[in-house]
Amino acid sequence: MNNYPFYLTWTAQKNALKIDIKGAKSSYYITSSDKKLYDLSSTSYQAAFGHSYKPITNAIKKQLDSLPISTPKGIFDLKVNATNKLLDLIGLPGKIFYTISGAESVENALKIARQITGKSIVLARENSYHGATLGALSVTGDWRNKEHRTIDNWTKRIPDPIDDPKAEALEKLIQKIGAEKIAAICIETIIGGNGVFSAPNSWWKALNKLKSKYQFLVILDEVVCGFGRTGKHFGFQHFSIRPDLICMAKVITGGYIPFGAVWTSKKISKLYDNKILSCGLTNYAHPLGLAAMNAVMDAIETESFKREFNLLENELIKSKEKLEKLSNVQEVRQVGLLMAIDLKEKPNFLEFTEKEILVAMVGNRLVLAPPFIISPSKLKTLLGRIYTILKEVN
């Protein structure tokens, strides 16, 4: 029975899964029984730099001593310089709106899209998760949407891009709804917990043509796949797509500070020169979040980071090849340091924790998102343990 004075998330409280921890270091948690739990899902995909990464913690500590809090209207060097660095990383002209979570990033992107187009409908994928706030849940298609009275009448589900590689069915849907009603499409560039799916490049190319033809905006949810997770700075950089808004969070600070951001195109930002931007947050562009983000961007730009990333990705690729041969494994999908393993029969979660591994389990699927700072040899060892567990399930 759960007698804690707080809720555990996304679960019934009675007999809820819990992990007793007393600390964390590097790429692992330390349990109350002094056992290590290697964090192969980067907690909820955000702890990409582990739990004691000095460049981030030192940046936060330094900022605490100079400017720990700022008015949203404040202008200071860190805010200007870090934002310009983020724009350089994205590689597209525009402006940044800051938030404190992925859900708030999606929420504000939806508000901006509807405000500037004057339209209500947003197209979204069924297999998706965009956050737990009401607007973000309305475009979410997975089970987390079902329990809530969201504004689903403003959301229309698209044919899955994998089944519609040239977006022909998507165009028919747009014509059926009426382009004059559609504000935007909101889609995860590369899906995280729902299976590491994307869309073929042919679909992204077709989407470019459709957005021009029917005059709607493209909102990319990069909350999981942004900031180096897929081998590029952002997931959209793998594809031929011209976004209008990009939603960011999670690895933006390595999880050390709750933080997020929305990139808007130059065209959108120009519209707000004279139009009131009716969006804002108490902790907008929080200095501690900016300091952590700045440290993250510095880290992923280094040559040493790129070398280590390639070594870690190689371990995932080799593991994928072995796992695909197991009879209990249906399919394995991998992009950068993000991998989904679809199983016919799932093992007990405790089988992994007994082997010092913490993984994300979604139904009969494992999703791995190892920290960037784990050593290739340790990752190889832990992937070997996962292979053994799944082999024994056979």
C-alpha cells in the first residue's frame, strides 16, 4: 500500500512501482540498499549527462552567486549569448520563447500557431505523446489522453506516416477537413517512448509541399530527440523538413533544472513586432536554466563528445544486431543513442533492476536512451545483461 504524502505519476497508487534511492553519481542511482542502478533510459530521457556532471553543476552554482532570479523582461549577457548559441545550434533564423518543460513548450507552440493563423484545428499522430498539460494532451494520441476531457475537437488524427510515405492520404484528410480550418500539424520528429519511430524522408518532403500549398504551420516536438540524442543536434536535421516552430526540453539542461524552449521562424517572429505575444511565464528564461543550457551546448559541440558518442552508438548498433536474432524480439529500432526493443513477451521489471539496470518499459517494449557520459565498455556490459535477460525469456 502507498502511504506516501505525494503521488507517484502515471499509475494507480496502490502497489505502484517505486525505487528507493538515496543518491546518484555519474550514470547510476544508488539505492537505499547501496546497490547501483545504471540509468539506461536517462531517467525520463533527460539525464543525458548523468547525475554529477561538473560542467553543468558548476555553471548552475556560479549563476546562483551572480543572478539567481530574473524578471522575464530582464536583459543580461547570459540570456543574449546563450540564446544566440541555441539559434546557431538549430541552424535556422528566428527567435526563442523560453518555458520550463516540454509540455509548456508544446502548449505555447499551439497557442502561437492558433493565434497567428486564426485557425483552430491541429493535425497530430495517433502514436504520440506531447505532454501532460491540457493543450499538449489534446494532440497526444496515446493512452495518457484517454482519461481527460481535453480539447480533442480541435485535433484531427493523421494517417500514420509509415503507412502513408508520400503523404497522399494526409492530403486527402486536409481536403476533407478544409485547409481554412487547419492551423498546424504537431508531430514528434523522432518518437521516443512510443517506439523510436519517425517518418520516411519522402513523407517529410511531401509535408513541405503540403504546408506551402494549404498554408498551415509545422510544429516539431523535439523534446526527446533534441540536443544530440540522435547523433545530430536536433532530430529534424536528419530530414528534409522546414519547421515553423520547434519544441525543446529534457536534455536542454541535462535535467538539472526544469527548462524548455520554443523556436519560432523568422516569419513568425516578425509578426510579433507589432502584434502582442500573449504568452508568458513567471520563470521565463530563468538564469539557472540558461546557465545549464549553455553548459550543455558547450559539451555537445566538443570533438571529444562526438568521438565518445560514436563509440556508444556503435555499441547499440552491435547490440541491435544480436537482439534481432532472439525469437522473443519482434523488432529493434535505433537512431543515435535511442533504441526501442519490441518484445513478444516482456520480462519482469525487477529482472533488470536485479542486474543493476534501470530501463523504460512501455507495454511489451523496452526503450533505451543511455547517458552520453557512460563509458563504452560499461554500456557493452549492460547491453550484454539485457541480451541475457531477454534470451532467458525465450
